[in-house]
Amino acid sequence: MFGIFVKKVNSDVVIRWLLTKVTIPISDILAVTTDDTYGGKEKQAIRLGTPYGTTDRLVIITKENTYILFTTNYTSIQKKLNSYIQPA
């Protein structure tokens, strides 16, 4: 499967795509939004996924970096990420 997978592990969010694994502390996540541009507005962002014209872009803004996820499953991933960063 070539999709992007997101899960919570302790106090981190782990994002996997192909052979890439990114770990982001939940406390570092500032916002989760969408981006309607083809390559993403943030030029220095870390990009995960395949940027086809039909994929949506989900942007994770952290204290250190910005991540752009190219996925067709953005609503599910966005809901999952938002549930992780909501205070308990």
C-alpha cells in the first residue's frame, strides 16, 4: 500500500509513507490545515506523498518545521490529527 499512515504513539505522532518515518511530538504541533496550491505554499516544507493533481494537501505546522502530506484521504488524517492535539 502506498498511502500515508498516521498514528499516535505515546506523546508523538508517527507518519509513515513508503520507507519514510517521521515522528512529531504532539506538543510541537501548532496547526493542521489544508493547502489548495499544487506544490504547497511553504517552500521549505517537508513533503510526504505523491503530488498528483488529484491529491489533496494537508499541512501540519509545527514549532520547527512544516509538513505537507499529499493524500487522497485528507479528511480522515485531518480528523485523526485534530483529535490527537485536542487537550484532554
